[in-house]
Amino acid sequence: MKKWIYSFSIPLFAIGLAACSNDPSVDNHPKEQVVPPPNENATTNDDIISKGDSGNKSDDGNVQDMNVKKLMDNFPYTKFDLEIDYAPDIEYDYEYEEKDAGSGSYRAELNDAIHDKKLKGAEAFQSLYTLMQEVRIDENTAKEDAIQQILDTFQLDTNYTKFDLEYTMKNGKKIEFEDRK
């Protein structure tokens, strides 16, 4: 009988020691947990400026960005509107319009069903600015030359059904090219 008592008392003693442990992973009193007060100096998500928020205020492609003002000053167009249709549901549409050069205010938007790309605001303008560095069209450019430069630069197919380009130079001169196939 003594062996029987010893065989139960040793495991019971081991369980009792484990229950009285100071091991922090064991929660002996869950109601007595101390929750630290919020740190007033801690950074919240509202305080963090994400990479995408560079101070630009964009609303549906409308942007006011003083960092882009330098690029706008070097961009020869105050308005650039390109629309190329390939099929009823496939089009390439790039719109840029300078609202106020002094404040860096503009609207830019790209809807590209061919390359499955949509950009608005600063991203759309930066893309257009980069692409247009290679294009040399002005008020004296012939229609065929302007169309070919745009298609080559934007890597677009010549088998379009409608090509419509309208742009305004910094000097106020408006130019429009339209072609249908």
C-alpha cells in the first residue's frame, strides 16, 4: 500500500511545483495582468508618412506638387491629351493639363488597356515626362511625323482605329492631329 501512495504522491508533488513556478510563460493569475499605459511619445500610424505620401495632394488625378514644378517648367506642353483606340474595349488614353504653373498644380491620368496600366497624379505625370523626353513635336511638326513619334515612343501598334492627339504649347499654340483607319 505504501508503494501505491508513493506512486501517486510523487507526480502530485511535481504538478504542485510546476503550478508555483516563477516561469513568465505560465499565467497563474490572468485577472491580475498589468497592462502598461499608452506611451504619449510613441509613434502612431497617423504620425508615419508613407513613401507614397510625398506631400502631394492628389484627388482623382489633380495634384499640387511643388517638387514637380521644376519638371513642369521644362515640359514644353501645358496640355497633352492622347487617345488611341484599337478595339471597342482597348484604348490608350493619356491626359495632362497644367492648372497653375506657379503653384505646381496639374491634372494627369493614364488609362492604358494595352499594357494594363492605370496611373493618376504624380505617377502619371512623371511617366509622361519621362516618355516625352524622346519626342520632338511642336507647332511645326507634320501629322505623320507626330503620329509616328508618339507610337514609337509609347511602344504602341500602328494598327489603331482612331488616333487623336491634342496638345497646347507653352506659348499658347494649340495643335490637334486626328487619324482614323
